Amino acid sequence: MLKIKSRKNMLATEILTQDHRQAMRLVETLEGATDGTGSYAESFNQLAAALALHMREEEEIYYPALAQHEEFEEIMDDNVAEHEMVKQMLVQMNELAPSSDEFQDLLGQLKTALEAHMTDEEGDIFPESIEVLGADRIEQLGDEIESLKAEGGIGRAMNM
């Protein structure tokens, strides 16, 4: 693992990793939902909003910075295509009760997609991006992501 010197702000990769963990916690909350109201519906709304913001962070800030380097040329196309699939799943899930079999099936597919996304980014893309772009640039991207979160009303306290 690459050692990073002490910094005052979070690296983009750290923020995105936190986003991944929060999304998985929300998915796990929804697994086995017993009804479509109350806390389950609120958990789904939180998940959908968090994933929408996360995808914006990656598509508008992180991926474009990576795409400037040949090592990452295919990242935008591949990962944006994954994001489109997730967006479609969320649209379908929004029409269903969290307790329905169809919602739970889609949730399982979403969880599998998120796990693959996390493994790819956290295992390969994030460490390589720090090596290629440098920790200072990744920290700058983190500042940009924090600004985007602030615009969306989501600060580090909620940190999704």
C-alpha cells in the first residue's frame, strides 16, 4: 500500500471509498425489507440520492482527471456505462415496494454491481491513480468533491 504524507484534506480516493462503504450499509439495511414504508423507503431514498451524488463525483471530477492519462483512457466509458446500468436499476426500484421480490432481486443485482465496482476501484484504480496523478492532485480532486457535496447539502458529517 502506498504511504501518503499527512494532509489537511481528504484524498478523492478516500472520499470515494467512504461513499462505497455508506452505499453498502444502505444496501444491507434494505436487504430483507419487510414492508415498503417508513424506514425502508427512507433508506432507499438515501441510497438513491447517495449513489446519484457519488456517480456525479466520479463522472464530473475523478474520471475526467484520470482520462487525461493513457493508463486510464478506457475508465470513463467503462465506468460510465456501469453507472447507467445502476441508474436504470434505481429507476425500476423506485417504482417498487422494498419488501417486494422484484425489488429484492434488483437490490441483489445492485449489490453485486457495487461490490465489483468497489473491488475494481479500490483494488486497482485508486492506488494507480495516486501513483500516476500524484497525491497532491488526488487531494485537489478531493477538495473538488467536497465542494460538490457541499453544493448538494451533504457535508463531511454525513459523508456519503
